[in-house]
Amino acid sequence: MVYNTKKRMGHQGFSLLEVILALSIFSISAVVLSKGFQSSAILNKKSAKLQEATLAASNLMEEVKANSLEELALEFNYPVDENGVSRFDIMNGVDFTKVKEIDRKGNDVVKYEKSGALDNLSKVTSSIISKDGGETWEFQGNKEGEYYFSIVDLKGENYDFDAKISLDASTYHNNSRTGINDQNIPSIDDLNVYEDAFLVQENKINEKVAEYYGGIYESAHEGKNMSEEEIWRHLTRTLTVDVTKSGGMQKVTADYLYQFDDPDLLGCSGKNHTDGECDCYLLDDHIIYDNSESDGTLRSVYLFFQPNYYSVDTGNIRDRILFNNLSNLDLSLYLIKQVETDSITGETVSDLDVKEHNYKMSVDINEIPVATNWTTNVSAFRSATKLRTNLDSNLAALDSITGNRRTENQMALTYRDMRSGNVRQRQGSVAKTITDSNNLADSEAKDRLFTAEVEIYETGEAANKFAGKPLAVLNGSKED
């Protein structure tokens, strides 16, 4: 048998080395291609998650803007009503057992609790105070105007997220309006004659008082005149408010006393100043609340007044308010300065900024507190009277940096325990803490406009106090 051993060009096979080299190249290429496909899949998945997070942020922002600050606070603090029905309707796909209010650092706020006869009211940091699990409640604004809320396991189409909502309801500015939320008087529409006592100082009363004493001076000095400014430099105005309770009956009286400090100028030297023989004292008294013919319960006392801008000396303050709540009723006291206007044009006087800067008023809040040993732990003690006022705020000027009303040192505040034989008192910043003194703008905090920031995180970040980096962030504002 003869074999043809002649090689045929074009029909040659692969050597073992060539096959090994080819397989090696293919393997390397396959690995590279596989990693490329994997990276592409990961990127697509990450992109899909980011898109879903952005959509969740957008939807949540719209829901936030559709609610008032008060509504949001209630739903996050007490998402279930007294009948066990969810009141949380901020967004579909939210487990209402996993929503709550938090503080700036991501910690839980302190809600009201009671154990026996003791409660933690002085330590509550929640923006909603409820003593019955949300059936009845009160919104508690804070001085900073900042509020934070958390949602765990916010459901998306394919992913779950944690969400943080930050609301800023402090004073801010936009292109069309300035000083948004810079509220300096409460709405009179909110007053209820069955629950609120209010006294509005008579229009131009300061001018009328000056005219009255000017007439006495003119009679005593054969036609000579004393200017309104000079008259007021001799006058001390004291508003005394008494809150009393007898059984179920509650009553509030308010008396204005104008006292002229130099009887000789009025021709009163040697005369009796208390029986009407001399007019160094002018009394204007009012009953501003009486529930004897209604079933109302007093909740607030509103005092609207025009400042005595001649009261400028801290050593001799000539504008005073004495508030006597010796029955220790839980109520809010609103002291509201009214902007002074020109008596002829009705416009704000040009030097109001200077007058507001120099103005001084003393405010005494007198009670007989239930706690007889409150001075042993003053920082934890709170009075029955809660003070809300625009004193210490300049009605004519905004701070150039913060945009808030410029702060002044107008109010000399004293809290006094009138228990018989043991009068104790605290003044200044300590008295403000005791009376829970807030700027009057806080009285309308529940209705404030706000800017909002919604942050969407990976699940688990709420438990980590939102320390990680958010997947999506969206900013917006409620301005109507």
C-alpha cells in the first residue's frame, strides 16, 4: 500500500500550539466582555434606582406642599385617629407605623407621657402636644421654625427607600415678598368670645390722656400750656389684669391707671390723691371676660396696646403691665404692640425705628403655683401663664443679615410667686424660660408657609440617623 505523504497547501490543520493560543485569546475576550455586560447591568440597575428615588422625592414633595405645617405635624406624630383609622394620607405605599417626627440630628422627638400624677410636659420636643394619644391636641411651634420628619420603607415600584423631610418655617424672602412668616400680630378672626378675653386700647387714647392732663395744667397755671411730650414724661401708665375663678365662674378685669408724678405741676400740692380731690390719678377700668352666662373656658388673654414711647429709662420704666393669675389657670397671654401712626395722616411715624429701639416696658406675671418648691429646680418649672408677645422685636426694622425683625431689649419681665408670706421671683431670661416666652410669630406657626427639602435614602439610613449620602434630593416651597 502506497501512502501519499505530499502536503497539500490550503488543507492544512491547526497545530496544538495554535489551538491553545486561540482558546486563550477567546477566554480573555470572553472575560472582558462578560465584565462589560455585568458593569452595564449594574449601571442600568443603579440608574433605575436613582430614577425611582427621584420620582419618589418628586411625589413626596407634592404631597408635602399640599398640606399645612400643622397637618403634617399631626400626621407624623399621631398617624392613627381615636377610632384606629389611619389619618396618614401623605403618600400611597407608606406604612403609617413607620413614620415619625425627628429632630435635626435624626433623633426621635419627645412626646407627652404621663405616669401617675407626673408628666413630662416640660421636656416635650414634639411639635404636637396631645394628652390622649392624638384625640385632642395642640400644635407647638418652636423658635427656630424648623421641623423634621422620617419615613421608613417608602415603597417604590421596584425598590424601597427611607425618606427625610425638612421644613423651614422661619422668616425668609422670595422675589415678590419680603419677610414671609414675619407675623407680628395674631389674626383677630381667630378670637372666640367664649374662650378668649381681649382688650384693644382705644384709638388715640394717648392723645386723649395728654389732653386731659393738659387741661388740668392749664387751669392751674392761668392758661399756660404744657406740651404732650412733657406731659407724658411725667406719666406712668399701668395696666393691671386680674384673672379670677370662683367655682366654675371665670372673670377677667383690666384697669388702666395713669399716674402723674408731680402733683405740684397740676396744682395738687397738699390735696388728697385718692378720693378724687386731686386728679393725679386717672383710672380706666374694663371687664373683658365673664363666663357666668356661657359654658366657655378661658384659654387666652389678648392685650392690644399702643406703647408709651416716652418710657425709655430702665431705672424708671413708665409703661407697665401687671398680670395677676392667682387662680393659676392654664392660659396664654398675648401682649401685642400696635404700630404707632401719625394722628393726621394715619401713616407710620417716621421715627418709629428710634422709638422702638429706646422703648422700655415692665411685665410682671404673678401666680400662686401648685409646686411650692419650684425654686429648687427652676429650669424644669413652667408657669400656668404662657407668654406670647412682640415685645423685644422692632416693628420698624428688619435685620440686614437674617431678615428677621431686629431684636431690641424692651421688656423687663418678672415672674413672681405671690404665696402669702413667701414672695419669690425670677427675672430676665429665667422668667422667659418659666413663662415659655415666645416671639408672637410662633402663635401662628401652624399656618406658616415653609420651604421644604425631601431627601431619599437607601433603606436602613433612618436607623443610621440619615448619616449616609442621599440618593436624591429635591427642594421646594409652600407659598400660598
